[in-house]
Amino acid sequence: MPAAGKQHVEADKRISLRDAVFIIKSGLPLFDATTEHGRLARRKDYKEYIAHNEQGRWKEFMQEKGSKYTAVATDRGVMLFSQTRIGEKALHTYLQECADNYFHPMKSTGMLRIYEVSSPTADVAAKADNYIDRLSRRDQRSDSAGLRYSRYGAYPDKMLSADVLIGAVCTEKYDMRPDFHDFDRFTGDNALKIDRKNYEIATLLYIAENGFADHLAADYFHPFDRMADFRPLAEKLGDTMRAKSENPQSEHDFGYAALQQEAKALARDMLESDYHIRDGEFALGQSAGKMLPSVPALRQQPVLRSAEAPAPTNRPTMKPSGTVAQQPVRRVPSVKSSRGKGHSVS
């Protein structure tokens, strides 16, 4: 009870000693909504901790956790992050930066791989979290997923060589090509935000593949700026759907398929003319990864980023284009790619 009073915690709130050990050792906040038992139980590292605890080896596990690091490898080099609370914030912010530049042909990272590095040398471990230039105390106290007040940046001189990945285990691999499903998988797996421009491009990619669905214009958090261009087609699609509902026995689609082909062609034209994206590639058939080495400007130091991040917003929602009637919002994508989640990990 005295400890609870110091933490300003209600008397009826309790936490098990086992959970408290894990929370403190992991650098997480005690008596917080983010560290309730139900949420902890969904964490991979907590499950491993419990497994070791049941075998009487939890001290050994927590020591091993402190010696593990996460590495993110792109065509620009390797960034190393500790598996501490601040290290995880820095990792999330770096992945958010990659998401923000996803559709930029000169900044996209090509292929992105995430590794788990165990017990690196002291020299390598000392370079962990060098993504942060100046850590703010507000970020140390904050419960946000990323850095909001610190100064940071992924400069060329901070990148490590691929030698640090010797013996590391690749846990995830993302193809960063301008494709709707690749973009959705990367941002969804890592709980990343989508800004207005990227939402517009992702929406056009979705339409180019699946056709138009009227709920795209109804997203509150990400207004579709190109709706005016698609409105005539949307109205015609609505007419065809009403005609079909009034004649359920008819095998005629009343021009629905032709209108959707027109919508797909319009989206493809916008992607090529405004964003230089054609058939899932940047520019003249070259992917961003192939273009990067030939651009000297990429080796220049970028401007320091000051993290005054906007308030979190929901992710965009997509659904199959088979109807234009408004449906409850669902998480993207509703239409699964034939590639699915069968990404090889190497």
C-alpha cells in the first residue's frame, strides 16, 4: 500500500511480482494501461520470459534480453537499436521515417530487413541507438510509441556495415516497392501512421488494382483529394448497382465492369503522371533501389529532424470494389493479394 501511494495508484489496482519484474527490467512504466497483464501477455518477449520463468531461468532470460539488439538493414546501410524502451522508441521512429518516404523515388529504401543481433562486440553495441542526436527527457517520460521531442536522423555516417549482421537472425523482410499491398503490410505490421499524401497514393494504387469503392471518399481522417476526378464514375457506378438490385435475375452487369476498367485506367494515369509510378515501379521501369546508387545527392547530410509529431490518426480503410454502397469501415486491405503474407525470410 505505501508503494502504491507513492505511485499515485488506486488501492484496488494490483500487479503480480512476476509482471513487475518484467516491466521494470524492460524499462516500461508500472501501473500503466500499456503494461496491464492482458497487453503484456500478447508480447513475444513476455511469453519468452514466462517460459523461462516456469523453468526457473528468468534471471538468465532478462540478462539475455539486455544483450540483444534489433538491426534494420536497407540499401543505405544498417541502423542498430537496443531492445530498451528508448531503443524501441527510436526503432519505431526510424521505421516511421521509412514509411513517410515510401513513395519518394529518391528516398525509398528498396528492400528493408529486420534482424535480431545477439551479443555483438562492445564497439558495435556502443553504436546502438546512434539514430538519436539528443534525447529529450519528455520522450523518456512519454508513453508514445516513438520519439516526439528528441532530435534524430539517419545520416550516412551513422550507418553500419553489413558485417554487424554476421550471425544475426532475419525476423522480417519487406519489399518497399510502390505497391498497395506491400505498403499496407509494412505500415500495418509496424503500427505506423500514414500521412495525407501517402494515403492518396495508396488509394490510387488500390483503385488501379481493384477498382473504385465509394467509401474511399468517406474516410474522415484521410480525405481523398482526387474524389472530384472520380465523382462522375462513382455516380454511374451507383446507377449500375441500383439497376442490378432492381433486376436481380438479370445476368447483365449494366456496364459495371466497363466503368471499373475506366476507373482503374484513370488511377494508373494519375500515378504515372503525378508520382512516376507505373506497374509497381518508379520512373522508367526502374525501382527505387536501382535508382539510388546513381544519385549523388543521397550521400549528402539530410536536414535535422525535430520531432513534433502530429496527433495519432487512424489508418486508412479499404474494401472490395464490388459495391458502391457505404459499409462499416474495415482495416486495409479487405481484398487480399495473391501474394498474401508468403514473404520469405532470409
